[in-house]
Amino acid sequence: MGHDVLVLLSQDEVAPLGVQEGDARSPFFILCDHAGRLIPRGLESLGLPSDQLVRHIAWDIGAGEVARRLGTALGATTVWQRYSRLVIDCNRPLDAPDSIAVASERIPVPGNQNLDPVAAEERAREIFHPYHDEIRRALDRRKAAGHPTILVTVHSFTPVFLGTERPWHAGVLYNRDSRLAQPLLRALRSEGALVVGDNQPYAVGDLTDYSIVHHGERRGLPHVEIEIRQDLIADELGQRGWADRLARLLPVAARDAGLTQEQPAG
């Protein structure tokens, strides 16, 4: 194969990211790396049947809507990725083995087998980089204007993974900086019967995560990654309920962490 520049997204295809502008006075900035499950037409569904493309392997079910509702409730700018993680994972370093997964949850992805490096680079150029470049520009503008920023990323996870049931309703994830994560964990665990994981079912790490590491840690911004079990946010009622809960608890956690002087709403 030659090294001519490929075109992944035709002009009439959906843009790789969505942005919901917020009030700059809100300290919160919301991301959803796996909000969508679109696949560029030219990739022909990556060789997968349609029933696989609605599963968690393709996207974080419910997370995008929770993120947008949360952004609206907090007056926060929200940025989300519209294309499937199977095309390229926007929460993985580009040199990670599963940046473009050859299999997910034991399901082979035919369109990702023996991928030409030029084709992989084009996926990064048209999907990964526009998403993260938009985030960088927005965070740079906030810094230049003197607006403090608290970064929140929203994800969802499966109730059962490779045959193992997961006991958590939600998880609070972090890496080196737990300033916001620990008070949010306490706040969620105070919500009655919720089972909330501390860096469960995943933990943030340099090799497995991009958004928190690059946009949060490297900028010194307080941050947290929130995982919600997907069956709890698969419909509008669950999405609204979890967005409302997080909109109520995040300002409390930020205040308890000494990140804001604001009083909690309500």
C-alpha cells in the first residue's frame, strides 16, 4: 500500500466530536471519551454485525447523555466523542496495544486485523486528534482567562465482564491525584445502598488512560473519572437520575476538597 493521505470521514459524515458550551464561571469541565458508536462508512462496520455494535464493546452505553445532562446542570462545558472506540479509542495513548483493538471482550474485530500503519494514523488524524485538540484549546482558553477548572470524565461499565459479575453501581477513578476523588467517593457511599468502587472496576494509569493523564494530571487540574454501571443509565430515567445525583454531589466534593468556596446547591 502506498503512503498517500487517506480520507476516513467523508464531508457529509458526522463530525468526530460534540461540544456543549457552558458558563465560564462554572469550574467544572466535562468529558465523555466513549459517547458514540458511529463508524465511518468506508470502514464497513469493521466487519462486525449490527448486534455487536450496540454493545459495550463499541461505546459506553448511557455515558454521553449523563455527561451532557450533568454539564447542563452544572453550567459546564461538555465535550464528547461521537465515533466508536473500536475505530480508535480516544481514552488510550496512541502507542497502547488496544488503541485500535483487534478484539474486545473476546470478540475479534475483522476491520482492525493487520491494520496498515497509514490507515491507523489516519484514524488518529481524523478522530483522536480533533477531539483532544478541542479539549486542549478549551482548557487553554480557560487558563488564559483565569478560570479555575475541575475536570470530570464520565464512563460506563458492564454489569458482567467475561463471565464475572461486578458488584459496583459506580466507581470513582484516579491515578496520582485523589483530591476530588476521595471526597466524591465518600459522598457517593453516603447515598444509601450504593456500592461504589475505589479505583474499581478500573484504575487510571499512564498506559490505559489518556484524558485524565494528559488533560488533568499534566496540567495540574483537579479531576476525577466516574464509571457508572451501564444498566443503571441505559434509559432516560436512569440518565437523568445519575446526572442529578452527580450535579448535587460534585460541588459538595469540590468544596470538601478545598477546591471551591461555593456552597452546595439546594
